Amino acid sequence: MSLKHILLVLFSLSLIFTLAGCSDDDTPTSSGGDTTTTGIGPAGGTIQIAGSVSLVIPPGALPDTIDFTITTNGSPAAMSGTTGPVSPCFTIEPSGTNFTSPATITINYNPALVANAGEQTVGLYTDNGPGWVLLTTIRDTVNNTVIGPVSHLSDFTAGGDTTQASGSGIFAEFVAGRTIFTDPVFMLFDAYIARLDSAYAPCNPLQPISGATITCNDSTLYWVSQGNQYTTAGMGLVAPGASYTFTVTAGNGIPALTQSITFPTSQTQLSSPANNASISPTSNINVSWTGAQVGTIDIVITSMAGDSVYFVQTANDGSHIIPNAELSNPSGTCSLILSHYNRNTITAAGYDSRSFIAGRVMHPITITFE
């Protein structure tokens, strides 16, 4: 792995993910309106409302032919907190239908409804009765879709932060991070990373926010201009299970902050695929990792140029299968990056409601599609 690529992994805090949806050889029946019905059997198939929602059922997922219906639900259950619908709600029936292999749902969302909140807040949700539940989500910010596997049918929607809180305060992102390298030798790289953005509207040309001083424990973090963000970075040795306190000194409109995060208690890292593994572009990828525990897992595949091939947020249960149909143009040498996060929302006065503090273990490896 080149030095350029290592630096890209370490300091690219925001990724734009270009992801491909699933395809099927069958010709779907679509009304192009608010409701549509299609019969699908053991051979699999697709039902969709064009430009809004599609459900792809793989071969073998059904024992018999069933008539499926998608209807736009004009009065869905309310979502909680800062999360609101950023697409119509779709009722897919027959409710209670179970698939022996997961089907794939794709919903188009309206990015204007999240605006300054950022499309990273958008996810795929299902109403399980007691309330809306976030499903495993692939987010395509180029085509404005969320994609995810489903094993049963219910109500589905795309949800995101719709508070439009661009003027509600300072956005802050603080991370105590460890990166584990296994090529060419085993190496740990620890850093404290911070991002501070005044109401999502940094100056042009970029200038550090006047008067802001940030520390993590006893390390002072110095400003760096990166893209349209103000970032800081400092070196330090992190310890599994330890508490790390970020402090922002008040001044010139910057609100004071002192908040801590507990670093993950284990050194989570990939166990498969192996580093430098060769993978067929037409195969699924079985990803597994050691040290499964609390927190969430992000899995990212990027090309050496930094283009995204795949992204998912998933449960920290030790394994995840990446379906080949969800990969975006896999070819050549890429990085597969596993990140384990403990993450808490920052609720201090003067800070945007999407601000957070996190402890993160990242393990990148090299894979080659050939």
C-alpha cells in the first residue's frame, strides 16, 4: 500500500459513495404511478414504481408464484427524534411474506429534504409495528437511493435528519482513532481528529474559525484546511477501553465543550478476506472480523484513486456478506476498510444536533478484483 493511499485512508473523513443497484433479467411490470402489482414466482423477478421504489426477488426465494403489490402510503406512522421521511412511504404486500433468500429494496429519496444535514444521515427504514427501524443500508448519493436486503414485507421509507438545522450552531466531529496496518508489517497508527464547521458554511477562501482551540486530553489539535471543512489532527497513543475527552475552548462565538468517549475495548480487525487476496468481480465477498462487540461497523471498498466501490453500515456481529450485485464497477487493486465505531451525539449548547464524538478502530487491507 503506497504512502499516498495510507494518508487517504487516514484523513479522508467524508466519503462520497457511488454505488450500483441490483439488476434482474426479467422485465418488471410497472404502473409508473402510486400502485403496481406483479406476479413473481420461484424464478425471481422485480416489481417497481418507476423512479420511486423497486423490489428485486432472487431466484429460489419463493416456493410458489405470488402477486405482489406496492402502494404509496399517504398516512404512514410518524418517525421519531430528528429523523423524518425523505421519500414517500411504500406498503409492499402481501404483508408477512417471508423470503428464503433476502430480497433487495431500492428507494429513491429527495436530497433537498436533508439539505444541510447531509445525505450521510439517510437510511432505509421499515415499520415493524412498535416503530420505524433502521435497516442495513447502502447509500448512493449520486443516484439518491438507499438500498438494502429485506426478508419480509411491511412499510418501507427512506429517512434522514430533516431538522434543517444549518443555523442551529457549530457542527463538530471528534474522533479518537486507531488504524491497524498489516502490510508490509504490522503497525498501529493512532491519532485524534477533529472537524469544526460553522453552520455548514465555511469561508471561501478557507480560514480557520477565529479563536477556536481544541484539545484531546493533553494534546492540542492544530487547524488544517481540508476541502470545505476545518480539520485538526494530533498524534497520541490510544488505549482500548480508555476514555478520551475532547475540549473546545470558548471564544469569539465558539461555544465551550467538554465531552468524553470510551474507546472500543478490543482491537477489531479483519480476519477475511486475507490481505492482498484476489477476488472475482462476479463473486460475493465474505467479510469477517475479530473482536465483535458493542458499537457499529462500517465496511468501505475504494479504488486506489479514492472512488467508492461499496459502503455499508452493519451490525458488529463478526461477519457480513457483500453481494456481488451491490458492488460498483469492481476492478483492479482496491482497499477494503473495516471501521468499528463507538459514537455518541454531542448535545452541548451551541452545537448542531448532528455533532458527534467517536472512538474508532480502522483496519484497511488491499484486495484485487481479477
